[in-house]
Amino acid sequence: MATLTPAQLELASSLTQDELPTKLRCAICSKLAVNAFRLPCCETAICENCQATLPSSCPVCEHTPVSGADCTVYKSLRTTIRVFLKTEEKKTRGYTT
């Protein structure tokens, strides 16, 4: 699976919430769901940082117990985010598709 480039990671961290489509946001921190995972209890997308620090109860649906290890890789969302970031990179360079 392709990973994000350093330039894409920098772009992801520079985007404001208003610039991010809601479906691409982490359900916990509302940032771009970089290296997205899916919560096992409610199927909600979260970012890698939130997955690593997940508390014992789900912050979205309050299901208990929940563990970061139980989360699954959200492959389709990761692909969508890569495409979104490539499009945003082109916009910042002044190109249009």
C-alpha cells in the first residue's frame, strides 16, 4: 500500500477544517484521517494518531471495551485521501484538472 509523501503529510497538516470534506475527517480529532483506521464498534473512521491513543471506551459511540488493536485498516478511505491530497497539491501549484 502506497504511503503518503512528506509533501502530502505537510499539506495534510496545513489544511483547515473548512478545506476538508467531512467524510475524510477523523471522528475524534476532526483532522484529515491520515493512515485511516475503522473503529470496530461503530465502523467510524479515525486517524492513525487517534488510533494509537484510543481510550478504553469509544469516543464516538461510547462502546466498551474498545482497543486500538481492534481497529482495522480503512483501505478505501486511505486511497480516497491520497487522491484528495494529490488534487490539493495540483491546486497549490496552480494547475487545474
